[in-house]
Amino acid sequence: MTIVGNVLKARELPVFLAIVLVILATGIAKPTFFSATGVVDILLGVAVVAILAVGQTFVIVARHIDLSVGSLIGFTSFVIGDFYDKGYGTLGALLGALAIGVAVGAVNGFLVAYMQLPSLVVTLGSLYIVRGIFSDYAFGRTVTAAMVPPEVAWLGFNRLFGIPYLFLLGLALVIISGFVMRRTRAARDLYAIGSNPQAAELAGIPVARRVFTAFVMNGAIAGLAGAVLLGRFNAANANSALALELVVVAACVVGGVTIAGGSGTVWGAFLGAILLQSITRAIGALGIPQFWQQAFNGGLIILAIAFDRYLNSRVKTTTIMGSKDE
């Protein structure tokens, strides 16, 4: 099969074309859309969503979902600033955020992988529990610019050749994760689990351990991503990242990560994040009521699922026809 054929069959191709269409259409209608400020705003938004989408992809590919990441990244962004202000230093603050992320991921993973509870229910509960603990911990306080670690603030404010360091950090994580998912046995096992958990178990794959690890990795990424969120806004409060988990899941689904498991890539989730942020920016530039942002996102999710169902039906039809020919 040729390289062109592979590209044309890629699930990510429609997402890439949609990004180009949104950017060109908005740029023609509003030339200021291409301003440096507008582009940087999109890239900064992509950085946060893309990093969370990487961890979410590990979970969704294994036929699960984690709705707690929005509350978790909001909590850890506050913790980083608060710990630094209390004298723990940048490293201590980051380690504290990582510990919280790993702990929440481990609890979610244990309940889902070993207790066989539905991930939707478990992580929905975690979403409210973490947000409740976060609200009580913050107790009306706000992390201000003076409380942000200087290294985190530097990443948030500075750029390399006009590209925000936060975006480059997210891109680096996507590249590394893409390599891991493509080349490592443990990550490839997640695809087998998502396609057919029972068959994966019979094939000798440690299903429970792999699923547990996916949740822990997702929690760790969300914990450290608190620094990215804090670097972007240079502040945090009890409402930080409210409902962000829905945007992250939408980015994954729109990017071709099949919600039923077994298919998708971090590159697709990355493109999904770019598309959603481009639409958000385009709506603001065109003066369209904010309500339509949610409507467009919902429509994209439905289209993505319908397209995925169409692709799966085509694959099944081709397989059946091939078997008959033999």
C-alpha cells in the first residue's frame, strides 16, 4: 500500500481538512484571525487540552473513559501555586501535584480494573469527589501571580520563534506518546483489550494490570498538567478547569479515538484539540453567540462517531467479501 493510500485512509485526515477549512474560512471573513495574538491564543488552548488528551487516549483505547481529569488538573494547578507559596519550592510543588494525580489515577484504575466497576460511573464520582476536596482546600482562596513558581511562569509567558513553550511541551508529549503507543508491547496491548477484552485475556495479556496502568498514567499526566494550566493563566481558583474533561473527551473522539475502544492515536486527539480550539477562536472572532460553540462541539462528536461507525462497517464488509472470494 502506498504512502498516499495510507494517508487517504487515515481517520485523522477529515479532522485535518476541517482545521484547514475553519482557519481559511474565518481568516477570509476576519483577516485579524491570523494575528499573532490569535494564533498564540489557539496554541495555548491546544497545549492544555492536548496534554490531557494524551492520557485520555490511553484510557479510551482500552475501552474506558476518565471524567475526573478536569477536576484533577484544576486541583493540581492550585496545589502547585499553594505549595510553592508555603515554601516547598518548585520541585516539591510539582511532586505534590504528581502524587495527587497518581493517587486519583490509582484509585480509579483499581476500581475499574480489579473491582470491575464501570469507568463512566467511577470517574464521574471521582470528578465530584476531587472537585469537592478542591473547593474545601481552596476555601475561597486564589493563587495569584506572586504564588506561581518562576519556572512555571517563564514557560507560560515565553516563546520560541513565536511559538509558546507550553505548546511545544504538549507537542513533545504527543510525539513521545505516539512512539510509545506504536512501538511498545504494553501500549499495543491496550488496543487488543479495547477491541476484545475477553480475547485479550485468553491471549495471555494481563488485562487488569494494563488498564490499571493506563489510569495511573492518565492521572500522572493530569497531575503534572496542572503546571501547564497554571503557566497559561498565571492564577488558579476553585473553578479552574471546570468542565474541561468534556472538551478533552470531545478532542479525542473528534480526533478519531473510538469511544468503543481499540482504535485511535494521540496524533488524532492532538488534531481534535486543535480543531476545537480553532472553532472556539473562530466563534469569538466572528462575533457568534458563545452558545454555538457547544452546539458545534456536540455536532462534531456525533459526526465523528457516525464516521467511525461507517469506517468500521466498511472494514467488516471488506473482510466478509475477502473471505467469500477465498
